[in-house]
Amino acid sequence: MSHVGAQHRHAGKAADDLQTKPRCQAWELALAQQVRADCVASYVWLAEQLDLGKPTILRSYLSRTRTAS
């Protein structure tokens, strides 16, 4: 079982929920941030696994999320 799979099930989301539009919803960013913190996943891998678009966009969103916290 992948770490992403375990985390999104823990969040009460199904795999199909990762295909929702618009991309980079708050729960998806929280999931990406949690997975990145837990296993130091690359932005490229996270963007692909979570269907979040380009890795540079994900990096920007996560940076803003960290700054806002």
C-alpha cells in the first residue's frame, strides 16, 4: 500500500476524489504536505500521484501554505 493511499483513506477520501477539479483543493494540499513531511516525497512524484498538475505549481502552493501557517 502506498503512503498516499493510506493517507487519503485516513482523510476519508477515495482514490477517485484525487481526480476532482479544480486541482489543488485545500484537502489535496494538506495531503501533499503531510506525505511530503512523512516521507520526503519529491514535488514531481506528489504532483503525479495526486494529479495536482505541474510540480512547480504544487511547490508554490505548498510554500504559500507553509508561509500562511
